[in-house]
Amino acid sequence: MKNKTYICSAGVEWVKNSDGILVVQGKKSQSYLLTGLESALWSWMNLSYSFPRLVSMLAELEGISRPAAGRRLRQILEDWRGKGILEEREIIHG
Amino acid sequence: MISDIFAVPIIDKYLIYAPLHSLATLVDRRGAISLRRAILEADYCPPATIEALLSTLRSPGSAAPQPRIGPINDPYFLGLIPTRLCNLSCLYCDFAGSRQPGSIMKLTTAQEAIEAYFQLARQSDLQEVEVHFFGGEPFFAENVVHFAVAYAESRAQELGLRVRFEATSNGVYNPERCRWIADYFDTIVLSLDGPEDIQEGQRPAKNGRKTAQTVIRNARILSEGPVELVIRSCVTQATVNRLPEIASWIASEFIPSTVCFEALTPSILSKKAGLYPPDPWDFARNFILASDILEEAGIETALSTVVLHNLRTSFCPVGQDALIISPDGSIDACYLMQDDWKRAGLDMHLGWLKDGKFQIDPKAVRRVRNNSVYDKPLCTACLCHYHCAGGCHINHSVAHSGGAYDSLCLQTRLITIASLLKRLGQDSLMHTWLDDRRALEISAWQSTDLLTSRGFFE
């Protein structure tokens, strides 16, 4: 069985400041300020919450259904992949 | 009439303290007698030095603090109890983990509490809000904390509020979690009783695993992060004489803003474990020695009953309209448990979080606010009146007449006096006094500190 997980791309550093989370993609010399929902998701992701747990917390945070939260989460993760700050990995369970 | 002037004998001198006038000074016995006469006798002409003191005392000064009135519109903070569960089995702690149901706060409860609090803050035009987490061990239900912080940050940003986060924690989590705490929290009160042998001896994990190394590692992580670290150390009869050593160890290992040394509050469990509160004289003496060491490292030393920077009518958030939410949505003024209040004949329940709103009973608010120092006969004539304010409403009995001090009173009185002497730059006198048990007893056992009391010098 294969599950997906997400990790920060190589060369990505981030720092929490009073405005949100500043994510720096060193290779592309780009930085992104994540605020609100994105800031919450980034911090939870880095606390190694599983995808289903992220969906459930996002649903509560936004007051939306789990399926809607799942879609929203995938959208955000795709956006981060596009920016090169996140990579998708497959976890292979024996 | 000038009131609230306290006088305490310090060897051959008197410490005069007028908290409402922010005045502390040392005079000799003759000076103290003159001051008393000048206050009580209209036709008495005091010497010039006392006249100068009197002119300060005759100025308006601060108003005596009063319990709050009216509806709750400026809560001291919002308290969230994510769970009463705890992963430690501290030998002296019978207040939470061991006798609490294992409920965990629902995310919606945390969310609704924060929303209701922020709306109240907006209605009251508050700019800053505070969310405090208590337990058990709050991070034992870490997803509640992670969620609540994210929600509060996001909503505060939308509503233009500045939000502070504070938690009281045992420090047992992995480094990744600890770094998150260091990044997101403004203040962490970390329970760390001392070096490994003390910590291990007093605060073992529930499964018997050792935890000292984990807590010490996390104290280092917190020291390096932007969070304010407050170390809280529980002091027992067995550790009291090690306070200077504990202070040196903390100063060399960590970067806390404050170290809070608190004497053990005895419990059934602590007695069973053979742990007893420290002797108050030893505690006071060692507290001051420890505070000298910490001061050199730029670290403040605190005792919860000796808060000199403000005047208060209640020792704790009780009466200051803190709203503390339990996992079941109960809104209380105190984070201790219902059983504890009941045992003390008190009711700290304010209402319920229901349908996303605070449903608070105004009668309950008045009842809770009435727990003030003005209702504590033991405290009426004590110089710590506006600073200690009688200590914990639940655990400290003050239904005695003036002078019937217990251990908590004695150590509070001694440390208050020592702190005032230090403020006056009288370190040398303070240390001479501390080394003189008879002098300490005369100061501490004085039944009334009010200079204007009948027969004060008799």
C-alpha cells in the first residue's frame, strides 16, 4: 500500500515572525509569507500531522466539511509544490 | 487620616512601608515613634526628617485597589484546559492527573471559547488579548493547543488584536514539539525542580521512565528561542538548603527571565511520598541567597505571594475576571478543580460556554470577586496585604485573627521585608538580619504591622 507524505524541499528554510511564516526557497532566491490558514497548515505539517488529521483540523478551522477541507488542502499543497517549497514523497508500507 | 502605613522592626531600626505611596524607608525607633505621633496627634511637631516623610504620606498616593465591579468586559485572560491528563506522576501532585476524568477538549470548544473571548475583547475595545493553557499537562492534548493557537492567531489578525500565548508545562515532549512552542508561545512556565537527581526524584513519568534529561534538553531549546522562559521550582524540606545550588545550576544552564521558587503545598500524595514543605525560615533565607545568585545572571527570582510591582486584592486570577474553560465547556475563575473549591467552601464556577457564547451568571461573578483580601482578617494588619493578598483562596486558610501566621505567611513576610530592604540598597543590613534568627522572629511574628495600631510600641 502506498501513502503520500509531504516534506520541505531541499534548501527551504522558514522562520515564524509576528506577520506569519516566512518561507525562503534558497535555490530560487524566492521568499513567501504564509499567513492565516496557510501559516497554520505549514506549522501543522512540520509537526508531522498525517494528511487525514490535517484535513480534520482544517475542516474545524475553516468551518467546512471534510471533503471540502480535503480539496482545499490538496490545492494549497499543490500550490506549494509549484513554488518549490514542498515535495511529495510516497511512503511504502510493507 | 493617613492610613496603610506599615512598620516592621529590623534589628535596631524600623522599616516603614506605605505601599499606596510607593514609599519605603528605614528609620530608628525614635523616628518611628515620632512618625506615629505625627499621624495620630494633630498638635505634635515632629523633627524635620519625619516632617519630610509626612508630606509624602499626606499626598494623595494611589487609591487602595478594589475588587472589580460590573459586567465582565476586560477578562484578565482566557484560560483553556485542553485536558486534565498528564504524562507525569509527580510525587506531590494530587490535583490533576491522578483523580481527573480523562476528557480532552474538543477543537470546536477551543474555537468557540476563543471566538467568544475575542468578540468580547472587540466590544470592549481591547487591543491585546491573552490565551493561557493549563492542565494536567496542556501539551498532552497537543492537537488542541496546535489548533487553538492557529485559530487564535488567524482570528486575531483578522480582528486587529495582538494575542499573547502562555502555558504552564512539564516540558516532556520531543525537540520538534518544543521548538514549535518556542516559536509560537510568548511565555512558558516550565516545571523544573532542580538538577537531575531532584527532578528525577520528585517528577517521574507515569510509566516510571526518567524524564529529567528530556526536560533539561527542552529548557535549553526554550532558552534559545524567542519565548520567555519562566522556570518554576517546587521546594521541599529535602531541597530547601540546595536552593543556592539550584539557582547556580539554572543560571549556568539556561536563560530564563524568571525563576519562581514555590514551597511545596502539602497533599495526601506528598505526605505518602515522604515529601514535606520546607521550614519557612530556611526557605526565606535560602530564597534570598538564591535570588542574589540569579540577580548576578540578570534573572529575576519570584515567589507568587511576593509581588511588589503592583497592588492587588486577590493573589491570583480569581477576582480579575479570568475565564478558564474546562474540556466540558465549564467557565470557572480558578484552574484548580471543583472538589478543591468545595473542600474550601468556595464556588468558582462562573457559567458555561454554550452555543458559541459565554453564558455567565452575574451573581456568580459577584460571588467570585468577593474573594478579596478585604475579606481576610489575618491579612488586615500585615505589610504584605496588597502584595500577597492572602495567597491561594483554596489552599491557604486565612480565617484567623491578625498575627496567627502560618508557614506561608512567615516566608512571605520575610521575603517581602528582604526585598524591600534590597530595594533600599540595604543589602548589608538585610544579610545581617537574615543571619540573626531572633531578629527574623521579631520581624515576622509581629502581630500588627500597622503603625497606627493601638499600643504599637508597647
